Amino acid sequence: MVNIKVLGPGCPNCEKLEMLCKEIVSEKKVEAEIEKITDINRFVDYGLLMTPGLVINEKLVSSGKIPTKSAIIEWISNAEK
């Protein structure tokens, strides 16, 4: 199972990233758990300086922007291996 965390205070970009991850997981039929983390103190645990942040299997893969759908698909499929 792939563990996906969306880090952000609840801004529109954070919400957009969360929805994009849910869409990809559904489309690709990936067994994944998606968690939204809004606690700013936990952002530091992942080394996040700018939101939104995307953590896949406890590794920060993106910060400060909404990555492309194809990039997220690639990260998730690599995490499944």
C-alpha cells in the first residue's frame, strides 16, 4: 500500500493537490492511503518549507507547487514497487 500525505494549511492549492491525488489513485486503481496534514509543526518533520507539500511513503517529493499529474503518477507507481 502506498502512503500519500498532502501537507498544507488548507489553502486552495493544497485542496487541489489532495483532489488530484485522489483522482489518480482512483483512476490507476492504486491501493493507497491519502492523509491531509494541516499541522504546521509536522511540516518541519518532512523538511517542508513551502506548501503545498507531497509526501509519498514518508519521502518529500514536491513542495511549493502543484506537480503535474504525470509526475505524481510516476512517483506513485515507483512507490508501489
